[in-house]
Amino acid sequence: VSLILIPRKLLSKPKTLSVRGEQQQQRQRKATTTVVVFTGAFLLFYMPYFSVTVLYTMETIIGSDPLSGIFSGPFMFWHSWPLCEFCGALSSSIDFMIYLARMKSFRVWLMQK
């Protein structure tokens, strides 16, 4: 909920601002948007890991799979963890692309190297 409410509050425009205040507000909006994009990408790509971890923990504690044997099949048992690790690595790769898309100084620095 706070992922939606805080950026909405920060992105709302005040009624009157000086030129300098307007530039600062624009920079804050851009920073807020960048943080929301990073957080959304993190949650999207790590959701499989969180889900599998919760299901596996419930299966271990309760003694049976709450979703009628989802880990009893060989595919889910042997491939769910590597798939979750791949999604985590993909999240890290996407972060780099978000930096390139959102930050001009990062693009300039990268071109200089």
C-alpha cells in the first residue's frame, strides 16, 4: 500500500513554486519514479522465490503440501529453486537496464569507460 501512496503524494504538484523550487520538485519526481520502478521490478522478479519459499516452509512445518502435492512432482522439486534463482539474477540484470534508461549521468559515465 505504501508503494502506491507515498509516490502519489510525492508526485502531486503543489500550486505555486519558484523556478528553483520547480526544478527541485522535478528532480524529486524523477527520483521517486526511479525508486518505484526499482521496487516494482524487485517485487515482480522475486515473487516466485518468495512464493516457493513460503510453500516449501509450509510443507516442511505442516508435513504435507498445502497445494495438494505441488512439490511431489519431480519438475517442481528439482526445477523450482533454479528457476527462482534465475529470476533473481534476471532482476539484477534488469536493474542495470533501468539505470541506463533512467539516469543520464550513468549513461555518460558508461560511454566514457
